[in-house]
Amino acid sequence: MFIEPIQPIKGINQINEINKTSGESKNKLSFKSIFDNALENYLESDAKVDKDIYELSTGQSDDMHNLMINAQKAEISLNLVIQLKNKALDAYNEIMRMGV
């Protein structure tokens, strides 16, 4: 039985690379790209769960444990997207409260 390793989030690797380099390259990574990568990871993991559920329900697969693992990955990815959205809204609200 092969256990598939957890793949790192694309945006996190970019952050680590930028932190190791000079200060000039810090502007290359935007919040939008991190958010887009997190959302893309969620959509991919959710599609994988839907495919696993379909295969399990039609009898094409009896791999329940991988379905549960993929469902947890999708849930964690969704939580990351929600937290990123919340942080963006908090930052926006803080900017709006600033005095001019």
C-alpha cells in the first residue's frame, strides 16, 4: 500500500525563497498570488474528493481510507482560504478606520 505524501502549498515555498533572498525581491510575491494558489489548491482537492466519492458510490473503488484523507486535505485547504479571506477583510477594515 502506497501512502501519498502531503504536497506543500505553492505560496509557502515562494515565501521561503523570497525571505532567503535580498529585500528587493520581497515585492514580487503578492497577497493575491498567495490567495489564488490557496484557492487553486482547495479546488483541486475538492475535485479529487468528488471523484473519490463518485468512484466509491459506483463500486469502481473500495478505497475508503484515501477518500477520508482527501476529504481532510480539502477541509484544511478550505480553512486556509477562509483564514486568508478573514485576514484580508481585517486589514481592509483597519485601513478604513485610519484617520486622514
